[in-house]
Amino acid sequence: MLQRFVMSSAGLALDRFLVRWTGFSLTTWVFARASGYAPGPVLYLETIGRRSGRKRAVAVPYFDRDGQRLLVASKGGADSDPYWAQNLRANPDAVVRIRRRPQQVRARFLAGEERAKVWEGLKADVPTYAYYESLTEREIPVIALEAR
């Protein structure tokens, strides 16, 4: 029942509010616990809609690896990228908020050897990503956020 709430529009709005102002994500906590791993940090990501041109916000787990801040656009193993990743492909400039502090960033989609190395490490840390990978034919994007 809690999983259903956190994925509802009201639950997602609450999650965005919590992440923006406290850094805590109820949604990430619920799904991490259900998958058997400890939830990691979450950031508040503001992109520009690729069609609407309007600001769009989402709470997204992130990883700090080798001096890079990384996002994984898994969408639970769906056959398409999440809307926020599609927005970043169209316009890589975004704003993130971590513990209420805004930072201007530019998204860079990792490719080739760089992505493969990082992806293997992420799957080792979060085995759910290996499962998501098995559900889809697409290559799950790994995105580095670089300060502007």
C-alpha cells in the first residue's frame, strides 16, 4: 500500500518537496528497503521540458564516484528513458538541489568504456540495476552532472 502511495501523483509531489527541503526521499527509501539495500542520497533535479519548455522537477538517486556525480536513468527497466533523461538529452543544462543548495549543472551521457566501467560498479553496489538491465533491450543511460 505504501508503494502505491509513493508512486501516486500526491506521493511523488510529497517526495519532491521532501528532497528539495530535507534531502530525504520517501520513495527511494520504500523501494530500497523492498529491494534489500540501504537507500543512498537523492537530489532534486530541475530540467526544461523538451516539448513544453517548462521547468520540470523530479527526485533522483545519485552516486558520487571518482569525482563525478552520477545519475542512472533506469526507469525500472522500461523500454524508454525516463522523461527527465529525455529532457537532459534535449537540453543538458539543469539545476540540482542537494540539501537545499542549488547548483547549475550540465549533463553528460557516458558512453563506451567510460560507461561500461562505471556501470559495472553501480550494478555491484545496487544489484537491482542488473535486474532492470535484464528487462530491457535499451542501454540504460548513466549521466554525469558537471558544474557549470
